[in-house]
Amino acid sequence: MTWTNRWPGATVVVLASGPSLTDEDIETVRQWREGGDDRHVIVTNTTYQSALWADAVFFHDFKWWAKYRHDIVKRFQGDKVSICSVQSPHVCRLRPPTFNAFGNSGAGAISLAIYAGATRVIALGIDCATDNGKRHHFGDHPQGLGNARSLPKWPNGFKKLAGHAQLKGVEVINASRKTALECFERQPLEAVL
């Protein structure tokens, strides 16, 4: 399964795992996606459980895959994409230097949209911050999995990703309800869909 230029000229929404993502946002995106063949959605990590209809899930962590692989293979119909060393016929593994995930799953999902040929990416749940101690919109990962421990490093990865998007001529809009990032244009979801 190839991802290079899979969705040329498309608009792609990335539903990441930040605490600002809401069920209302997810439903708005689901309805928007039904409006055309050039509209695609990539989710990150456990967000797949709230958007089983998405086109793809991107994950960055082998331990996360080990925990959720049976459920995701059974229930999620979209593609499963990662940079980690997963040996599974269900997962498309992308590797550097061809593909760069920029240090976390949210950035990786935006990078995947660019890699797939999108000309516009709308990101939700790209907070790069906690909200009253909450790290993900679905709550903490189970014990044994990371819970955004590397969050202080993420803004630098997103800054590099913003430069990459600009070089590729891709518009990236951060429509997250709350965010600490300043490297992408900000607009409310309702205005960009």
C-alpha cells in the first residue's frame, strides 16, 4: 500500500489526541467528510475509537499498537500507518528519510496528509499543552503507555513541520479549540470546513 500522492489536491482533517478535541468536533468532521471524494480524515492513536469511519489512523508508538492491535484490526476499517517497527500485514510502515513524523503522532498525521498529496490540512486536537492536567481528550493512556511525557519537545517538531509544509505549498490550519502552537494559521473549525 503506497501513500505517496494518494490524495492529490485533497483537504485532509487530522483528528489528534489533544484535550481540546470534542465529540462535537468529531461529528462535525464526520458530516463534512461525507460531502465529497476529495475530503479525508486521519486520526491519531486512541482517537480512532471516536472516529471508526476515518480513512487512516497514524500511530508513533509500538507499545500503543501492542495494546490496541486486536481492537483496531477488528473495528477500524481505515488504513493503519506508523513509523515504528511493527511487523504486521495490517500496518503500512513508513520510514525515514522518505517520511518524517516530526517527533509525535499529531505531527506525523499532518506529515502523512502532506505525503499523500493534500494541499490543505486542518488540524484539531493539536494542543501541545495539557488542560488542567488532562493530556488527551479520551483521558490518560492505560498504565505502561506514554502519556505525553515528551510534550515539551513537540513545539520544535511542529515548527520544523510548518517549514516542510510551506516548502511543499501546503496550507496547514490549526483549528484546535485551545493550542500552545503559534507556527500554523489559526481559524475556528466552522470557518474552515
